[in-house]
Amino acid sequence: MSAMTTPNLSTVDLPQGTITYRVVGPATSEHPPVVFVHGMLVDSLLWTGVADALAERGIRSYLPNWPLGSHRVPMHPDADLSPRGVARIVIDFLEAFDLTDVTLVGNDTGGAVCQFLIDTDHSRIGRLVLTNCDAFNNFPPEPFDTLFKLGRSKAVLKVMMASMRPTFLRHSALGFGLLLNDKPDPAVTRSWIEPCASDKLIRRDTVKTMKSVKPAELLDVASRLGEFDKPVQLVWGDADRLFKLKFAERLAAAFPDATLTRIPGGRSFVPLEEPEQVGAAIAAMVVTRT
């Protein structure tokens, strides 16, 4: 996998704290904007290739770094960082830029955040794209449910993140190995774990989220997915060990207007490894639905 460089970031102040972000694509576009939501312990670099693919098609994308463990700016001490609280942060981000008819795209834990968002307020959302992600009571999936349980302690979380500094451990089944087919850029994966390993306030934020993840709450949201009548597309890597294809089929069936696009051989981090295919699927939806 080719190396990525850390891009320059802008900031926006929201009621819960400062969010860093970048924008990719033309300043003016005839197509609706795309907003990406990554999962726990990664950041917007997950979406770089997808955003570039969309930019080539004239689509403008927003790539925020959400407070999910790899963010660099701690949130306010009283910020609600539960999954529904993070969904509220996404909504506030959309409001800050007055984004409407948004194509919301989620992966992994970010897909769960997207589901909490449409259950809270989807007035600014025009369509939803979910890549391999949590849903129903698979939140988080095995074996990462153990990570979330251990991560409820700041001291334990610090030790776990520090132990991931060696590349071979980060890229093993104990780290990101289960999520990918190929070895990722070591600098990128190191940048994902370093904030939580080195900053006690980032650990504070991360512990708040991990303590508040409850499978029963996402399962409850799933009972209302049928109320979201806007277009939904699932873009799913079909070789995923954590979020299997039959899981995607069940999720697609929960929405009244959903299609499923398979990415052959793709795994959990399909946006990172197959950005052109994911970008093409999103673009086809955005352009035909405009």
C-alpha cells in the first residue's frame, strides 16, 4: 500500500469542542456534499483515497477527525461522547457548515454512529452509505468487544495503546491485522494509536466512548431503521471476518430503499484498500440521485 502524508487540517469549534477536518474536491459542485464518519482508533486518513476518487468526479467531500480515540484535540470535559453523543457532534458539524442533502458515509464504529444519527435527526441527510460496520447487537464485533471492555480503564488503555507502538504488533491480529488484507502504511497506523497512547485527555475521551458502547442501544436503533426512507447503499467487502456478507444482507433488508454492492475480497477497512471501487459506488449513487 502506498504511503500517505498527513494533510493540513482546518478546525471548527462546536459546542462539544474543536473538530479538525479537511475538505477534498471542487469548491463548487453540482452534486451534494459527502461527509465521512470513521470508526474507533482511526481518523480521516481512512477515507483519503475515496475522497480523491470522488473529487475526480467533481464531488466535494468533508473528512473530519471525530473524537473516537485518534483525534488530536481533546473535547470539552463535559462533552457527551457516547455513540449518540458523537452522532450529535456530526449533526452539529453539518449545521456549522450549513450542509444539506448530505451523503453520509460510515465505516466500522462510524457506521454505528451514522445509524444513531439518522435515529436522532436526519433532516440534513439526503442518502446514506454504509461500508463494513457495526449494526444490531454486533457492537463492537468479536474480538474487539474485549478491547472495549478493557478500554474502560484509563490505565489499561494507556498500556494497550503503548504496546501497539511496534509495527509488527499493530499489524498483527491483536491490532489492525484482522481488518485488512495487506500491510498498511506503518506511519498511518502509528498516527492512529499515538494520540491515545501519549495524551491523557485523549484517553479520557476514549474511555468515555468505550464505557458508553452498549449493544442493546444499537439493536434498539435497528428496530427503527425502516423509518429512514431515503436511499441507502451498503458497499461491503465480502471477505470480512468481522462483518460478514450475510450481516450486510440483514442490514440492507432493514431499510425500505437499500441496495448492496459487494467488493470482492474486501475486508473491514475496504475504504482504505479499495478506494476506487468504494468511490465509484458512492459516486454512482450521488450522481444518479442528484
